[in-house]
Amino acid sequence: MKRDEVISVLKNKLNFSDQSVHKLILFHSELLKANGRYNLISSSTELTAWNRHILDSAQLVSYVDFEDNKTLCDLGTGAGFPGLVISIFNNNSKFHVKLYEKSPVKCDFLEKMIKLLNLDCKVIRTSYIDEPKAVDYVVARAFKKFTEVLRISREIGKDNHILIVLKGKNAQFEIDNALNYYKFSYTLKKSITEIDSKIVIVENIE
């Protein structure tokens, strides 16, 4: 999808406000400017960034309840996908978004974007293992193998937390493998950006 098509989906299907879309446009512009120097995303995806990165991340807002005093953690957010995009959508100052990233360059870029876009989220440069077990949502995109994401999620999330993972065509294979190590319930949703991609929503992790 081209930019205008993505924006139409953001507004009409995902309920992004005009203000949030304006912030995404600014974020996209700054991302491409910085990418030439810092390689924040693969250069091969620059022309398709609206669909490949922004909309792919934005679709996750459909599976999050932005309630007071809830916390969402994005593991390995990179240039802000999906966490920063979710934060741009969020308009509840009592809903907390944390972006975990180990690259100093990417952290600097994220903090610049948070200030520029006036977002209520926080970049965490330390390891997620230091996160207290008080997280309501864990999200991950292009991070680690599903079994490893489950392990981390289990360690930092509340007992009733929800894990949301974007996966490719091997999603079911990774899920079946993870069931050899952990008990959990899950739902598979179709991605709106790639025909073979899935959104894995995990609950009741034991």
C-alpha cells in the first residue's frame, strides 16, 4: 500500500486521529532523514516504510485496551516498531509505553522522536530483565524466536498479561515448538500488511 492508502486505513479502520496521523508523517520524514546516517531500518524498505513498518505496527492497537495504569513493553523496538507507533496512537496519559532497545544510536533517535512528537513513553536502555513483574502487555516485532520471546514475557509480565507478537509464514511452526516448553493459549490473526504474516496473541502463559 502507498502512503495515502495506509493513511486511509489508519483513520478509517484503526481509528487514528488526524493529530496522530500528522505525527506519523513527521516521524516517517525524520526516520528517512536519519536512516541515511544510522541505518535504523533496512534501506531496501525505505520506499515501502508506510506499509512495511508503520501500518504493520499500527495494526496492533486493535488488540490493546488503553486503560488507566496499564503498562506496555516493546522488546527490541529498534527504530520504534511497533512501540513508538502504538505510543503515537495512545492518548491516555495513564497508559504507559516502554521501549526496550540496546543500540545507543537507536535509543538517541527514539528519545529525539519522543521529544519532537510530545509522546508519553520512555526509552529503556538497560536490560528487560530488570523490569519488575508488572507489565500488562508485551509486544515484539522482528525480535527473537517465539520461544525466547515467551520466556522473557513470562518473566516480566503480570500473571494475566497479554503477549502480542508479529510473525511471518512460520508462525504456526514456532508456536508448535514453543508448546514443547510452555503452556499457553493463543489466537492467530491475519496481518493486514502481508498475506503470509500473522499476529500471535498469547495469554495464560505457564
